[in-house]
Amino acid sequence: MTSIVCQLCNTAFDSRNKLFKHVRVCATKAAVTEVSQQMHPETPTTNDDLFLYVVGGRQRGRTLRSVERYSFKTNSWEDCPQMLENRGSHGAASAKGVLYAIGGGGFRSNLSSCECFDGKEWKSAAPLQVSRHALSVVESSNGTIYAVGGWIDGKECSPEVEQFTASTNQWACVAPLNLARKLHGVASLPTSASNDDMIYAFGGNCEEPNWHTNTAEAYDPVSNSWSYIAPMPAAGGASAASVLPFVFVFLHGKYVLRYDPKTNEYVK
């Protein structure tokens, strides 16, 4: 019987249908590995599994502590140990191969607590200095995580920005945002100027009278300062992800934008 080989991983299949089902998963895993290597060269390039985690959240009024992860190797979802606390509207990011769940809203109020998952169990981590939910978090270089903005007790947007250092298990306040915001997108990008990443914040909700904002700003860790960058073409809540050398901004319900830090421009 003639076999058909996947050119990405050299796995052989006895039918085209089986190959086609495999290729999408294989290509996705290859893309994730490539981006991970670009952003974090220390990531191993072996056949070790890669996972995408879904952590906590809200479901029909319930705040959850359930955790699931998707395996790119097996193309399947699997249950993980539950978090120590129920969390919704929280942040999640990894540092040094450990997953962190940060802040959010609990049963009765905002949370300052954080916890980490090493692939086997959840443990408590150092708490935020300012409790908030609807915040955005992002991993940066050197095992650091930034917790940016958020909403305090459902009353006011927060400009607070904290930096977590995984090696010391400590949070430290850095320069606040120029505009207090929640439900915004954040992303990090390496620079040639230093070993630290630039942090970018896009859109989100802010205080009255504007409510939604199209502003964006960037944090320079060397000068410990935020500065405005080009505004987005529309206002609203956003998510963001970096794929070198760009930042992709998902303006909820409107556009997918590609931001180029070199030209300070967006492409729809």
C-alpha cells in the first residue's frame, strides 16, 4: 500500500483523508512552535506537547475555577486540576514555563490573589498590590508578567500597572497608564534597544463621558514611562497578540488590525 507523508513532520498515512485531517493540526502546532521560539528562544524544540489553557471564567452567572487545556499533539481537550479560587474577568499568562492566574472577580468582590500551575498542581503566588478585574496581563522577557489596568469593584477604571518577577515571586508597581482603562488588549514585543520588551495597550473602556476609547499607548521599561501611539481607527474593547514584528489587535465586533511599531500605523 502506498503511503502519503506529511512534509511537516514526516508522519506517513495510508489515505489522503487521514493526511488532510492531520495537516491542519500539524501546521497549527508548527506555527505555535515558531512564534514561541521567536518570542522565547529558551522554549524547547523537541516533540514535547504544547498546550492552550482555558482557565476559569463565568458561565450563566456562575464564577468558575475549572481548567481545561488543548493538546496540539493529540488534537484533544483534557481536564486539569481546578484552581484554588473561583475567578472571572481575570488575567492569565505564563512565565518560565509556569501558568499564572491573576486577580479577577471572585464570588463577592475583586481579587488581589494570584496562583500558579506547574502542569501538575495549583499553588498560591504573591498577590497583586491593587485588586481588580477586567484587567489585561501579558508575559514579557526575563520571566516577568505585567498586569495592566482593570476595573476596581465595578466603580472605576484603574491606571495601575504592576510587574511580576517569577524568580522572586514579587509584584512591583511601575508607571501607570496615561488613561485608566479596562477590557483592553495588551501585547509585548522585544526591542533591539534593551533586553526588556515594550508593552502595548490598545482601546478598551474608560470613564465617562467617552466610555469607549480608540487610544493606544506603549510602555518603555527603560524609562519607566507610557507614551501615546497612533490611535486605532475605531473605539471599543480589544484583545491583542504579538507575532513578530507586528502586534495584531482584535477590536471586538469590528476589525482585526495589524499594528507596526516601526511605522506607528495600522492595517485592517
